[in-house]
Amino acid sequence: MNIGVVSKRYAKALLDFAIAKGNEEKIYKEVKTLAGHFANVPDLKRTVENPVLTRKMKLDLLVEAAGGKDVSEEMKRFLQLVIDGKREKFLHFMTWSFIDQYRERKHILMGRLTTAVEAPELVRHLEEIGALKTESKVVIEANIDPSIIGGYIMEIDGYRLDASVANQLRNIRRQFIDKNRRIV
């Protein structure tokens, strides 16, 4: 059985159901929370796949991981459907597939900006420019990495722009070494 096909179909069904109910933003947040727990708590996946646990225990665990008592009825029904269909081992992939499909349908591009110091104005500016150029909503996650010395590294939609001082120094060093090899 193809993991990708199963996870995409379940994710699409959840997204269509959420849109029909008008609750897609809340479910998107719940699915992101659940996906984050799958990524940060490796034992969650093993526990959910454990055949010794009852369906009720698995459902309670997943509901708690998705946000606790504030989880929507749509999300509870989806999790119950996955458990009843014995598709728990695909749930991790379903969450990421749902997130991808939601972002695609809502025209949301994700990006990452790495700077040497905190730069919230730059993040806001790049989100605005990106939105104008792509006609999509651009959400940029900011990271701070002092090792790049200065400048920034921008990654968005598979593209990477490395305008960091550390990268420029590497390029100068590489050029210097190449030039000196020819002399010798």
C-alpha cells in the first residue's frame, strides 16, 4: 500500500470536510499542533501504533496531542475514522499532507529567513514584497544564527538566496585559492 496515496486521500477528505463545515482554520491549527507533536515526541507515533492500546485510548491520546479539550468535533471524527480504519501508522504523513494541501489551496508560501541579529522589520518587509510578487500570502519564519556574521539567508518555495557575510567570505577565499593555483 502506497503511503503517499493513502495520506493524501485522507488529508484531502479532511480538508474538504473542514471547508464544507467552515472550520478549516481551526482544523489547520489542530493538525499543525498534532504534526508538531509527532515531530517532537517520537514515542507518540509508536504509542499510537501499539496494538495493545484500545481505540478509545488512542483517540484520547491523539485528541490531547491535537489540542486537548478544545479540539473541534470535525477533528475528533477524523481521528476516529483513522483509528477505525486501522490507518494509525499513516497519520503522521496525513498531517503533513493536510498542511501542504491547505497551504496550496489557500495560496500560502512558507519561507525562512536567517539573520545574524533579530530583524522583525526585514521579515515584515519581505512578507509584503513576497505577497506582491507571488500574489500569495507569504509567511516567513525568522531564525537567528550569529555564525553568518551579517547579511541574511532567505529560503522560499525551494529557492535560496545566501547574502550572508560568511558566504561572501567563502567565495572570496575560493577565488583567491583558484587564482593562486594558476600562478604556481
